[in-house]
Amino acid sequence: VQLQASGGGLVQAGGSLRLSCAASIDITRINLMTWHRQAQGNQREMVAEISRSGDTDFAAAVKGRFTVSRDNAKNTVYLQMNSLKPEGTGVYYCHADIINEEGLRDYWGQGTQVTVSS
């Protein structure tokens, strides 16, 4: 399974970006897709997630500003980030959990850089 994240860039505080995570498989096979952010010198932290059934959850710091959605026809998950803040700067990774007869397997994408200037 390959995950290709894209859509990062440089944006001013208050601006918006939409990240995409394209999967190499049918995403209806993926139980949970998660976006993580890793700021320089920090650990990766969960930002948003969406389940196969469409349930979503967000880190407290981004609730009300970020949305996560999926397009099954395109095998792509999106992270819409609005009202961005400088602390939103980091590398954003998408992650997939797949549960099948072989058990739980997880996969990471390569990351896309987001820089929010103040």
C-alpha cells in the first residue's frame, strides 16, 4: 500500500490549504485514515482522522478549523485546513490502518511540508 501526500506549501496565518492523500488501493479497504503533523524537533501528533464509515475526529487544537473528508471514487482523503496558525507549521503525514484476515497493518505516506508564516 502506498500513500502519496500532497498540497503542502507556504501560507500566511489565517489562510487555508487543502492536503490530499492518494492511496494505491481502494480506500474502502482502509479502516482508518489519519493525518499527523510533525513540527521540527517534536514527535508526530494526530491532527485528524476519518474512519471507513466516515466518522471523524480532530485534535483539540484544530477543531472547528480543519475538516477531513474522503472521495472513495478517487481513493483520496483530504484535509482542509482553514484559519491556519503559525503553530500549524510542520510536515503532514497521512497514515492508514488496515484490518484484514492477516491482522492489523499500518502504512505511512511520505509527508508534505506546511509552513504558516505570521
